[in-house]
Amino acid sequence: MYVTREADYAVRCVLHLSKNYEQLVSVNDIAKSIHIPKSFLAKILQRLMKKDIVISVRGIKGGFQLAKKPQYLNLLEVIEAVQGVSAANICAIDKKKCSLSNKCSIHPIWVEIRAMVEKRLREENFEMLLMRKR
């Protein structure tokens, strides 16, 4: 599985919001804290909002916060919210993309690797990640 820069930024953003999950945090504060361009972050936050990972409150005292507690958010859902489903090989996502999937001896390995990576990412929630950092 390849994690895009955008997905990496999304994970860092959610991790930052997890530290103060009951507080609203401005785009400026998030961008400064995790060292990413504000305009890029705004696009990432829009995708996270569409997947109900973050919520937005408008206004002078507005900002972003997590839609649920950090222990109920895992790495896989944040990554997939931004970059979609991915795998080491496209055939592991959709057998129709490769005419050899039914005959290919390595196809089951790609599928197995994808399943292992997804399982591992699903196991790591943001509360656990916060605990590791300390």
C-alpha cells in the first residue's frame, strides 16, 4: 500500500485534533502545528468532513474538531477518506482490472498483503497513537 502525501497530512491533522478532541481548532493553528500549507490542509479537511471524521463550525470562534472520540477513529478510515482504497497492486482491489487475476500465481499474495495491511491499520486508533507519542 502506498500512502500519498495528502493521506499522510490527513493522519497528522487527525492526530493533532485528537490531542484536543473536544476543542475547535482553526485551520491556521493546525497548519502551523503540523507544518503543512493552509490551502492544502483546507482541501484535506473538506474530504475528512465528507467522511464524517471531522466537523466544522463557522465564525470567528469556529474551527474544526473530530466528529468522534479518537479511540473510535482508526488509521485505515482516515487514509481511505483521503486517497480511497489502495493496494500494492490494482488487481488486489479489483480483479476486473487485470485479465490474468484468475490464472496468476501471485494474485492471492497481493490480496493477502492488502488484507494484512488493512487489518493492521484498522487496529491502530488515534487514542493509541497519542499514547505512543508520549
